[in-house]
Amino acid sequence: MEKIKKSIVLIGFMGSGKTTVGLKLSWKLRLPVEDTDKLIEKREGCTISQIFEREGEEAFRKKETELLKQIAGSRYLRILSVGGGTPVREENRPLMRQCGTVVYLRVRPETVYERLKEDSSRPLLQCEDPLERIQSLLADRREAYESSADIILDVDDLDSEECAEMILRRARQI
């Protein structure tokens, strides 16, 4: 069984593979995998979409930051997947680093589009030109993602097993 010294925090745009790679790492390391969106939904008793609708994005972002503060204060190891917008809020960046080794799963817009074009559960893609929307959002978030990361991994041509192996190799060096 593999060993690591710190939790691993996966960041990246939707469709970058955070969930899939998180599960693969969880299995390899025998650590729990947690998703901040799912943790917030469980705590609030409703979906992220409902929080956005009822309370607005700012209220959701505050809940996200509060959760990161709690996790940062925790000692146990885990694989943590955060929402795609989490690194955009500047105060979340040092909190994510306190939570563990931050790994940015960097993906090209075309890859996101190909992976998600049939996924009707992604409100972001329910627009006239989803590829243009993906390109725009990725460009807007690039600096936030890159400045948050301890490790940047280009994932377009990798499967989840290759991603997990590369993350483990690099995380052991930190």
C-alpha cells in the first residue's frame, strides 16, 4: 500500500477528472475521498443548485470557505476534490494548501467539451455555444488554478490510472 505525508486536494475545471482520479487515488492509498460540493449538500440538506437559487452564489462560496477552514484544521489524511470555482476565491487558495498537496488537473477546453457534451446535468453547458463558454471560463480561471497548485498535471491524454500514478510519484517528492 502506498503512503503519503499529506492529504491530496484535487482542483480543476469540470470534466478534468477530479472525481474519477480521486476514486482511483482513494483505492490506491486506502484513504477516504471527499467532495466539497457533496459535503455542503449533505450539511445543508439540499443541492448546490438549490443553494444558488435560494441564497445566491456568494452564500454558497461562503459555505465553501467555511468548510475548507474546518478541513484545514483537521489532522486526518484524505483525498479531497473541490468544486471547479473554489480556487477562484482568493481566500480559498491558502486554505486548500493547508488541507494538503494541491494538484491541478489541467485540461484543454476541447477535451472538456468532448467529455461533457452529452451531459445535460451541467447547467454551464446548456447554452448556445458550450465550447466558447468553456474556453472563456478556463481562461478566466487559469491564473487561480495555477497559483493554487503544488503540482500541475496535464490530463488530456492520460487515463485515471496514469493520472493517479503520476500524482503519487510527484506527491511523494513534496
